[in-house]
Amino acid sequence: MDVTEPATDGRSSRWDEHRLARRAELVEATLLAIRTHGAGVGMDEVAATARTSKTVFYRHFTDRAGLYTAVAERVDATIIRDLPRAAGDPGPDCAPGPADDPGPVGGREFIRGVIAAYLHLVEDDPQVYRFIVTAPIVPAGERPEGDVAAGMTGRIAAHVADLVAGGL
């Protein structure tokens, strides 16, 4: 018996790229609302910042937990994107070794750079950090399964471990 996958409906799939782009726009608008109104931002402020209605957000994210998860994933991706650059930039405290043995960046300097990239969010974007850690937009009964912030931290930690292992 040959099992084949059902054909994709072209009428629906042609909008996939548009839906993904729109979701990304709404996540960026949410980040702007958080930075403008603080970590305790509500859906009214988020929708006003995006110049749309809450209904549009719920169409793309289903509920506040879905929006929160999308914002957390976006922040996670940004931190992970910045880690290799931090790991490759030893900073002013790490002078090159002797000419005959330039060697890799020292272990401590490498780890300092990676940690600095991770903590960049806390220092430079404190409202977004508070939003991710406390999830104030999502009432306790609507929170996603598991701890999104812990999952994000775990993914970042795994990425950092890979960078450290490769850098030492």
C-alpha cells in the first residue's frame, strides 16, 4: 500500500510567506510597545503601537501566550545571533601573544565576551528583559506549557556551551 501525503492547497499556501512576514511585523511592533510602555504593556497599547486591532494579533497568534512565545523566540534568536560576534571579539583586555605564538583568545576573555553578549539585553533593553522573564501580558492560567524563559535560557546556554567548547 502506497501512502502519499495530501496535496497542498495552493489557495492557502500562497499566503504563507505573507503571514510569516506579518507575524514578524507584529512581533517587532510588540517589542516597540514594550520599550515605549514598559514590561507591563497591555494588548491595547500593543495594538495601538502596531496601528491595528487586537483581533489582528489574535488571528496571527491565537492568544496572548502565543504572542509572548513569539516575542521570546525573537529575543532568543537575537541573543544567539550576537553570541559568535562577542566570542570572536576578545576586547581590549586580551592582548595578542608573542609573534611566534598568537594563540587563541584566552579562555576567560572568551567567556567574558559570551556572557557580555548574553547580558546585553538586561543592560540595554531592560523592559524587554522584564517582559520575557515575568510574562506580565499572559495571565497565569493562560501561560504556555513549560517555562518559555527557561527554555530560551536553555537554548542560549547550549549555544554558549558549543561556542566555549569550540573556542577553548
